[in-house]
Amino acid sequence: MRRARCELTLWLQYGRKLATLHGAAVYITELPQAEHGADEWQTAMEALLLVAERNGPKTMARIVIMRCAEPA
């Protein structure tokens, strides 16, 4: 099964790179429970599902993930 590519590669803290929607989903689910259970990350997962299941806008998912991953 071919994985959908993000429009632009995401570079996160510590040089981690997310190049696929699947990679972004795995990154979010591997976060500590308190963090990935936060409303912001749940919104990011919903955006990824929208792209994966309904061919939604990849740019929206990318922006949501970038905003969540920014250091506070």
C-alpha cells in the first residue's frame, strides 16, 4: 500500500523528519499519553484522518502538526 506524502516535509525538534502522513500519525501516537491526549494533538490526528480517509487538504494537516510541535 502506497503511503500518501505530505505536501512539504516537516522537520521537528531534534532533527526528526516526518515525510508521510503515516509517519506523522506514528509520531503523535508515540508521544507521552498526557501530551498526545491534549486537545491540540487530537485535532492534529483528526486532520490526518480527514486527509487519509476523505482526501482532505494536506496543507491543513501539516499546519496543525507544525503548530502542535512548536516548542512552547
